[in-house]
Amino acid sequence: MLSPPSSPPASIMNPDRFSSLFGSDVTNNPDNLEQLYSCKTTSKLMYYRQDLHSQKKGDLLMKDFLMQIKMFYDHLASCGEVISKPEYVTAILNGIPSEYELILTIISASTVPYNVQNVSTVLLNAEA
């Protein structure tokens, strides 16, 4: 009766083989493999992007709502998904209730594009 080998052949565990397949960054840090496979599925990225755009302020304080949007933005960025600044601003503006309609109109009608910092400042000041 043959017994199984006590360890895999050295050629299978050779780090150079992994480097050529996945790049040296992956082999130098085992956490990179987990990040690679936990973030990079199309369905997860679509889910995270949909969550970014479906956030509503509701009863949250404005600062908490803005932090919630930032959390989704940061999560997508950590997965390598680039969200443009205009898309970030759109996600914020789509989540604010009708009581902020005047501010939304001013921002939308402006000839100078608003950035995330400006929109956040205007919304935080409006709530105060």
C-alpha cells in the first residue's frame, strides 16, 4: 500500500511560481490573496456601487449620512473600484430629502462644479 507524501513537492510550493501567476505583491503578503478574492467579484462590486447610490439621509444627522456615503466610497476604493468625484457628489445629492431641495437646485444650477468638500460643507451648514 502506498502512503501519501508527507509534504507537497517543492515545485508546487515554490514562491516563484506564485509570483509569476499572481505578481510578487500577492506572495509577499498572504492578506492580499484574501483581499483579491473578497473584493473583485463583479456581483460584489455591483452590490457595493448600488449601496452607494441607494443611501438615504432619512433620520440620520447630516454628518452621519455623509460618513455613511464615505464608508461605501472607501470600501469600493479599497477593492480597486474607482468612483469619480462627480459620482460621489451625485450619490450624496440623491440621498438628501426634499427639505434640501433649494440647496440641491443651487448646486445643480451652478456654473462652477461643486466638489465633495463644498457639497458637504453646504449641507452641514444647512442642517445647523
